[in-house]
Amino acid sequence: MIDKAELSASALWLAPQEAGVIRIGFADDGRELLGPVTQIAWLVKSGNLELGTPFMTVKGAKDGLVLRTPFAGRIVRINTGLVDHPEWLDHRNDELDWLFDVVDD
């Protein structure tokens, strides 16, 4: 399993939501690296995060990756459906491939 912060950062997309909330999702670079996603596991589901905190492992047909937070903040919402549907991360779809929403406190 790959655990490199620079690979983790390139596997994420960021999009502003309502005031002060940033949505973090799984990007094309992650899909290319891992292949079809077979399993995810949340390492953190709530609370405050420091820069670089490991928050999820994603396993694919080719490899696995530990995803780390690209900035500090507080989780306000997670995409709970990913545990039962890791395949949602296989294709870019902002309604499905988002991971969590965070606020910068």
C-alpha cells in the first residue's frame, strides 16, 4: 500500500460548497494509480484534522493508497455510501465520488 503525501494530494479534488465548507473528492490521478476500486476504509469519520492526517485507505485492482488531508480543518459530513459502494470512486461524478466536507476552523 502506498503511503506518500504527494500521491495522496494528487488523488484528491477540492470544491467550495456553502460558506466556509470545502468538499474533498477522489480525483482521476487516484483512479489511474489504483485501477478499479475494490474497498475503502475510513480511518477518521469526524472531528478535527491536522494537515496530513490519514483519513481513508482506498484499495484498487492495482494497488492501495492511504489518503491524507491536504489542510487542517473539521469534518462536517462524510459520504457514508462509499463503504457499501466503493465502485463510486471509479468514475468522475461529483455527486458520488466525494469523500467528505470540511470547514477550516
